[in-house]
Amino acid sequence: MSTNKTFRKNSGSILFILSLILMLALAGCGTAPPKTTPEKNAGTGTASAQQTTYPFTLKDDSGTEVTIPAEPKRIVSFVPSSTETLFALGLEGKVVAVTKYDDYPQGVQQKVEYVFEDSLHPNTEQILKLNPDLIILGMHDEKTITAIRNLKIPVVVFNPQNLDSTYQTIEKLGQVTNKPEQAKKIVSAMKEKEQNIAQKVATVKEADRLNVFVEVDPNLFTPGAGTFLDQLVTKAGGINIAHDVTGWAQYRSEQVISKNPQVIFDTYSYYQKNAKEEILSRQGWQNIEAVKNQRVIDLDSDMLTRPGPRITDGLESIAKALYPDLFK
């Protein structure tokens, strides 16, 4: 989920919630389980490890059966994680438009014909002007999805919620774009990294696992059970102190103090450069283990919240921060 990089430290809770909704929508990484179904080819196309034959039909995460009539040549992506996947698949020359939140790979906005300012409710006339043959959406509202589908251009909706569905999404994008072999290689490398991390953190005794607080905003909003970040912290060998709540929640300072995390991660240093220093000097937090031991750590928000090829790098960054000796 790519983040809205304009909200400020002193934003109120309501503004933060709106920003968080935008953040989730931009990344295609929400909190509710997606409507995933097994891959289905409706007898009009197949995808092997080598190539895709068209027309190709699949069921996307909105539960809609979509037919791609021919290999896409002009792709519009409204999801930064999908954009990263397309470029990793070697489709740089076929992506004609992205959003203002797309910033990876570096210079991506200079490599396309158009950059959409409004990624949640894009101008349909502008979409038509680009003459795309494939549009990729994420956690967009049904009204927007319907409006864009009414353009009679193939639209696929991908909204992965965890590592497994991220792998599936990458492979589906590979099938749709006639890059199934490349997609399988990307996923294979990601799974290998995940497995290597799992093997390392498995050596940590249960009693030695570190309690973690993830702070995504200075108002103490944090990921609870069922969120992608909660899964990543767990797979990295940590214990999320906010696992007792479901979805995104706002913790109270007293709750953090009482649960006494040994490590605190912040994910908003991209817009508040002194995030770590502010946490370390926060009133009443001096006796928290993470603060006493200077284990307050900035994490790359995009790497952790965009369910694309870099998500296992994000997982590794958490594991290394928790147990650096395992990765020497």
C-alpha cells in the first residue's frame, strides 16, 4: 500500500484515518480478505510456463471473470505494487500510465506517457485518450471499478492481503501479460528468500522472541491481527504486541507502556525525518525496553506495504532488525 505523503505530524485522528484508507487503496493492500478464487481458464486461453495463449480468461480479486483478447501492448496501472511487478517482468515499454504515487523503479514517472494525479477516481476521458488495452486496479470502490469497466477495456483488480496472495498476483500478472516464465522466476526467488528467513528465525527460542510495536503514525496507529504488517512481523520472528486487536487500530500510550515492547518500528520517517528521535524522547516512554536500549528503528514503508516483488525484502529488513546476529 503506497502512502499519502502529505499528512503531517499534528494531523488529527480523522485525517489520519482518511490518509490510511488512501494508503491502503493505492497499494492494493487492504485489511479485508480479498475475493480470491482458484485460477480459472474459461476454455478460451491457457497459460503455460512458457507463454500465454489468447484470448485468456481469469477471475480477478473482485470475483469478476475477465477475458484478455490479445497480448496487452498498452497498460495503465493504478496500483504502485502492480507497477513494480510489471517493470520486474520486463514490461517497461508497455506501461503507458501510472499514478503520482509510483516511485519505483526510480524514474518510473519519466518512462510513461501520463501520470494520474487522482489514482482513486481517475478521469475516464483521459484513460480513453491513452488507448490502453489493459487497466489494473486495486482497492478501488465499486463505483470506480464499474465506471472503468464500462469503457469496454479489459480491467483486472488485484488486492493481495498476504504473502501467498502476493505470489499469486505476480503469477497472474505474468499470465495476463504473456510473461508467465518471468513471473515464476520472480516468485521462486521471493519464496526462496522467505524460506531462508524462516530457517534463520526458527533457531530463535520461543521465549527469546522479541515483542514488537509497529508505529505507522505518531498518533499511535498500528497494525493488528489480520493485517499484512502483522504477518510480516510474525514471519520475521517477532511478536506483535497489537495482535490483540483486529485490523488497524489506534493504541493508547498507556497500552504501549504496559506491554513494554523490546523493539519499536516506525514506518513514517519518509515524511517526519525525526520520527525515531521523537519516539525516543516521548514523555513517559523512558522505561520501555525498546527506548532504554535504543531499539527504535525506521523501516522503509513502501518496501513493507506494497505487495509486490520487494515485499520479501521488507520481510528481511524486519528480521535483520530484530535478530541481526542471524544475518551476519
